[in-house]
Amino acid sequence: MTDVLVPGRIDRDGTVPRFAPQPIVVFVVLDEGALRLESVDGYGRLEVRVVDSVALDGVELFADIEEEGDELALASQGEQLFGDSWDRLRCSTIRPFMDTGSKPGEGVVKCLALELESRYWLFFDPTWSFGIRIGNAEDMRRWEREYGDRPE
């Protein structure tokens, strides 16, 4: 993987333009294509799809933002999340978290964790009020302690 992209709006009402993340959809950029992660089921689950390219179409909030006259942009989080000047990392483990509403055959899971070759974990939690929270191994462990063994 080469990057993690978070969409958001650019608010130009102030003196300095401000980027406001809207992480309903997050993209994990691969050497070819991307993983498209979308918070679905009322922020209750994560839909994971492989896509050919990054695109923001098909999300009502993003259409509303453009209709309001604000700009959409993608924030690159790879450098912050990967650390240590990595420009590309292999994923060594994919760990989906399931609940009774998960539909793995359709790419719908509760949460998703990816272990990178740097021994760093990325944890994608769609249950956050504002969309998908991108966390690390500690966030994954906290989620497991709080929610991992409870059926929905």
C-alpha cells in the first residue's frame, strides 16, 4: 500500500482555507487500484471493496457538499500513518472483525485491521460518529476489550 486518503471539504469562508475531513469513505491506495472502505448501516459496519481508482461519486454527503458550493479534496495520511519515511508498505495480515450483521461474502464487516510489514497496525472503525476512525494497534485492542466478545 502506498497511501491512505481521507476525503473532506475545503471551507474557504475564513481568511485561511480550512480542510474539514468527512471520513465516511476512506481509501487505502495500493500499487494498482485501492481498497474503498465505507461506513454503512448507519455507521454500524464497514463495506470493503477493491476499486480500480479513487473516486468520490456515489456518496450523498459529497454530492451535497458540491451542491453547497464547497470543494472536495483528499487528504493524504500515509506519511503520518506509515511513519519512518516509508513510501510503500506490504500488508502482512488482514483481520476483519465480525458481528451478527456482517456479510463477509458482500465485503461487509464490523471493523477491519491491517498489519503492515513495519509491524504497525491500521484499524478502521466505522462506528465513530463522524465516519471511519483510523487507529492503531492500541485502538484495535481497546475495541476488542470493549466490544469484541459481545454479539450485536
